[in-house]
Amino acid sequence: MGNTWWVLLEATAETMVAVPRRFEAGNLYESQMEIPGATVRGAFAALYLNLGNPVGDSFRELFESPSVRFGPLRPLPVRIGVPEGAPVFPVPRSSRSCKYDDGLPESGHGVLDMLLEVAKAERTKEEILCSRCGAPIEPLEKPWLISSWEDNFEKGFGIDYKPDFRLSTHVGIGAVGTAEMGVAMEGRLFSLQCFPQGTKFRGWIAFSAGNNTEDVGKFLGKLGLKQKNKNEWLLPFHLRVGRRSSTLGALQVSALVSDKPPWQLTHGKLEQRWEFFQKRFWQRLSLEELKLRGGKKEFSDCWVFSVTCLTETILLDNFLRPYRILTVEEVGKRLGISPDAIELLAVFARPQVIRGWNTAHRLPKEQDLAIAAGSVFLFCVRRGSIEECQLLRKLQEWEEQGIGWRRSEGFGQVLICDPWHLRTMLEEEIPLSHRRSLGSEDLKPGNLDEGIVCFVKNYADRLNALTNTQLERLKSRALLLESIRKANPNFNACKELEKYLRHQEERRIGGWGVLIQQNQQNQTLAGALINVLGVVECDWEKVLKRVEDFVRLMLVLKSSKDPDFNLNRWLERGEKKDASD
């Protein structure tokens, strides 16, 4: 087997792209969060055959060999700049964030990673609350993460986001050769959840070849790629994925060739991550604090490492039964050491059923049970059981070749010693900065608009009638108007926000219709908020900041049974923090 080469794919949706998750009982077909590796492999295989190539040894070498692995294509965030070539990772399942405003700073109240906390033998019994608003902490629901670290891993860049989905509604027509051919059929109205046109994706293909670049060129040529310059290749044809029609499933694909995996561009080499992980882990935890099943003396001298599943991972035991977690027995077998020399310190994982459709056979694939992408495991290994260089070599093979079954479809890709788990600790600030184009500057508790604070304090009893959904919709509408204003400077965002609130005032649904007395006259809450936000003055930057301040304060009030106490405590915390700064 030769060296491992990586084709870093970048794709743009020329049409809407729909990759249904499963057959639905209703008329809505939900899409997968990504374009799976099996779908990417099938699309390239279909293109290979459509170009007139036969099903022979070359076809089997490209699409049925374990030495060629097709990773998934994952969507990039909309209107947010990302580092060149940075891969899209699943958000680790050990991540936690604010219940009401989740996400990294500027998009939310920050993210905590619980991996090292769970590794403790005695965890704190106190409820962990958001440090910025006092709300409960829950698992981060955003599926995708782009992160990049400097060489010393002390600073980084991160974006957490959800894919941009749209609904496309269609009418079923009669089949070819029937009397109803081309005629709309009654009761066949259905909707597809789609990635919109223009969505960008990133993915990879890993393959083994010699050091000769001619071998690499031959491989890419067989996939249909044409060389543009030394390292860049283009696909002159559309790659068709998911549901295919004149308005669905067309991708424009370009590629870069690298001898390094994509995560080395953002996370450095394994040796660097390994050294940082060993140093920082033992600065945070001592041996006495760890949750060990055996004696602490046996593990007085050990290495620790995390394993993060970047894609779904299918692991089977000797009886072909699927594992739901990465066990010490499986790790010991893959490292060539006894399971007694390994400890599983922490687990954040869940099983996931893998379904699929075989287009060639026109039959569903057999279902497999996998460990879901984003699952995280923390292990420690006794130093006397294996040499460090051998352990690093084995873990390097895990990263470069993957683990488990069906790796040719992108399953089994893992990342070792992700710095994310060490830099998002409970007692320190999040070092990752979220550079987004929506919203305003990061808001500190002590930097709130005075008019908003007075308004919320004066009418707290009436404002509680607003639901969390109404608050989130108000904030989402403001961010949407901001994105439109960025694209079109002549757009009057203040006027549109006033129309939105006037509409809520007319409908009088929920809390928006509650009457309050302001300026010696009765007004609905929506009408009073128009004055407080200052939308008539048409200073959009101030209006956007006031909307964010208002929503934040309202969520603080609604997160506790004692609103006044919580609000004052939160404001005092912000003033003390500003004074210390």
C-alpha cells in the first residue's frame, strides 16, 4: 500500500439538493444534514459509467476497494467567512451551552465541554448554569462546527451553525406509459427539505497511491476530474446527488490534492496535539480525581487521549454484533495490548441506525447500527504496556485510515486529542471567537441599553406574558433584516421591523396584545416596544443592539421563579466584571 493522498473537495449547489433521510409516511421528506459518503461514492460511480467506462477491474479499484474512502460533503455556513480549506466537523456530544441562547460567543452565550468534568470520580452536585444569564445548561443542538487552532493551541477560531434548509413543494404526476402520464395526480402533493441553490459544501476523498504524482493524476482522471493547475482540479460535469431532476441534485465540484489530511490544516499534526493534550490534561486533573475502575497505583504513570468520531463509526465484535460505544476491549485489540492496561474515563455517545438505498439493485441496503458522528471517548493507557512511539503510530493509523466497517463510504473517521476538549473548560472564558457577519458586537451584562433595562424593570409583570418562541422570533427577524441590509445598503430595516411589530399589535396574539400604560396612555406591548427600540429614528445599529438586549433580559426573567432577584444579580455581575476589566 502506498502513501495516503487526500482530495479536498469543494462543491457548490447549482440547483437545490435534496437527500431524504428515509421514506416518510406523510408528505414531507426531511433531508439529511449532509451528503453522505455513500451518496458521494455512488454519484462518482454513476458519472464514471455515464462516461462510457465499463464495469471492470478499474471500476472495482475505484469504488469497491477499501484503499479508496469517500467522505461526506457537509454544508458551509451562510454569509459567514471561514478559513480556506477548513473541514466541517460534527459538534462534539460533550459540548454544552445555554438553554436559551446557545452557541459560541457572538452567536450565543458560549460553549462548555464536559469531557474532563465527567472523567472525575466525584463530580460537582451543583447545577451548572450559564455564566452570562443564569439559565440551565443543555447539549448544544447545532450540528456543525468549523474550528481552527494556532500551533500552540492557546487561541483559535470557531463557528457553530445549523444547515440552511428550504422547502420545495411538488405535485406527483402519472408514470410513463400510463394513461395518467404527465398529468397531476390527486392527493400527490409533497414537499422536499432541500439545501438551496448556491449552498457550498466541503468534503474529502482519501486514497492510497505511490509517491509518483503521475499515479495521483491517473486516479483523479478516472474520477472525471481535469487538472486546472499544479494542485487544483475541476470536474467539467455536474455531479448528481440525492433526488435528481432538472431542478434538483446538481453540484459543481473542484478539488485540491494534498498529502496531509484536511484537519492538519486547522488542528496541526498529531504529535503536537498529543504533547499539548498530555500537558494540559494533567494541569487540569490529578490522578486522585480520575474515575478508575482498577487501582490508582497501576495507572500512576499513564497517557491519556480522546477519540472523536468525525463520521458515523460501525464497529462489530467477533460475533458481528454492533458496538454502541468504543470499548476498552476494542481499543486493546487495535493497539495490540491487554484491555487491563486501558481505562475508559468518559463517554459521550449515542447509537445511530444507518440506512441507505442501492440504486444499482434498486433495493434498500441492509441496516447497520453505528456510533453517531460527534461521539467522544476519553481513554488512559498504562505506559508500561506500550511504547509512546508505537502508540502514536497506531493512533496515526486510526486518523489516516479510519476504524471499523464500510470505511470506503466514509464511515469510521476519527480525530485524536482534539484541543476543543481542553480549551472549553467550566472555569475559564471560551478562547474561540465566532466571526459572523450577522448581529452586533459582543454584549456584556454591564453594557445594556439603559432604556431597555428601565422598560423591563417597570413592566416585568406584564412582559412575562411573552413566550420564548415570540422572543426568539423577534430576534430572528432582526437578524434576518440585518443580513438583507448587508446585501442591500438601501434596504430600510427599521421600517420593516416596525411593520413586523405593527402586525403583531394588530393580531394581539399572546403577550404582544397585553396592555400597558406608557406616557399616560394605554398601549399594547408591541406598540410600546416600537417606541422603546427607537425604530422610528431609523438608527439600525442601535435598534439591533436594543433588540438583543431586550431578548436577553426577557430570557433571564423567564428562566427563574424569582425574576427581580435574578435580574439584579445578573446586572451586578456585569458591573463587577466591567470594573475589574
